[in-house]
Amino acid sequence: MKKIIIGLLAIAFVACNPTAKLPSIQEAGDLAFNQADYQKAYTQYAEYAAIAEANSVELSNAMKINYAQTCTNLGKVDEAKALYDELLLDDSNTKLLAEYAQFLQREGLINDELALWNKYSDKINDPSLKKLMTERLIFLENSKENYAAVIETYTGKGDHTLAKEAELVYIKALENTKKGHAAAKACNSLLKTYPYYTEALEWKARYYYNKAENKYQYEMNKYNKKKNNTTYAYLRRELKKVSGDFRISRDVFLKLRKQDAANKSYIRHLKNIYLRLDMKAEAAKMDKLLK
């Protein structure tokens, strides 16, 4: 009889005090979370949050983190964002920026991730997180074709050594803002560290090829409009400079062919370069490989 009375009193207490249920709800939610049963964890955490809000009870930091991560695993974007934004009101939670940003990246929320990094950039002191922020800002600004912002972010990187992919984005941003010489210099520096980085080698080979070809076409068109001894002498002088860029491009494409001998683009470029350099036999060899 006494056990029955105690049980009834417990039920009455819970009914009068809904917050008494919170410890068991949290325990069930945490257990489901640790077992990666995110749907069940979400149900428990959502119930906990509803009762807590109705009774002016604060969620613990640990629960908010679990709740936020549960929402990210279930793709509940708005709820996850609200939880992370609340967590980040506390400066001690700055470490959560990486996982929050990764979630936004996974969901393709470019503007949200960009705003996130810019909002908290002054609060980031951890070197590895600062490096990540710099790289992500470079990639994000590049995706929006905001090349000036890419350059500004890169130049503010301090002593951080960025991933080679971020370095290449910076190089392309320089090129897109008509800073070709600086881009070529930066690419050469990158290739000293990563001599077999295919994408950087391709950029360099095509940069010098396009530079040379554009100059070649310009000078030939100018000469054809007015042919005389003076303009011919000037043409020879300018084409000598152009040949230097073609040779740089040739050497890089040859290096690329050692990595991928069957690449048709490399072969076509080499054929054209050999023709410009009046190396007809070598051009013919490349032509055969294209057939």
C-alpha cells in the first residue's frame, strides 16, 4: 500500500511540476544521440526544449550542442542555425564555428557561411580555426566571383600556410583582376613547394600560352596592315619576346605530358607551340598523336 501511495504521489508531483520529467527526457535523448539514433534524439530534445521554454528553464550548453548536431544530421536547417547562433552568443563556443560552417557548406548555404565567418572573424584566435576561416572565405568569395575580396582575404592571411587549392584560387583571382605578372610570380612560388601540382602546372602552361598567342596575333595583325622594312624589324623583335613565353609554356606542357601522356589538350597546345616556334618536325609528331 505504501509503494502505491508513493507512486501516486510521484505521478502527482510530475503532473504539478512538468520540469521533473526533464532529467529522464534528457537521459533518453543523450542515449539516442550517442547511439546515432538522431530521429529519436530529436524527439526527446524537442520535448525537453518545449517544456523548458514553457517553464523558463535554460538548456545546458552540452544539450544545445547535441541538439544542434542532431538537427544537422537530420537536415533541419532552420533549427540547427537557431541553435548554433544561440550557442555562439557565448564566446567560449567559438570552437563550434568549424562544424557550423561545415553544415552550412554541406547545405550549399554560401551566403550564410560567408556571413558567419565575417561576423566572427575578430573573435577567432585559434590558429587552425583562423587558417580554416581564411581558406573558406577565399573559396566562398571566389564562388561569387568576388575576386577583389579573394585577394584582400589572402593578403590578410598573416603567417598561415594555406592549402594549395586556396593558393591557386588566389592566383586565378589575380589573373581575373588583370594582375597577370603577380599571378605568374605567385604560381612559380606555389610550384616550388608543389612541383607536381597538376592544376597549377596547367594554369602556368595556359597562362604563358595565351599571353604569347595573343601577343603573336596582335603583332602579326599590326604588321599585315603596314608592311615595310621598319615594321618587319619591329615584328622580329616582338616575336622574339613572344617566343620566350611560348618556350615557357612548352616546357610546362612537356612536364604535364610526363604525368598524362594521352591528354589531347596538352598535345594540341604543344603542336601549336611548335608551329609558332617553327619546329615543324615536332609539330608533325604531335599532329600524328591527335589522329
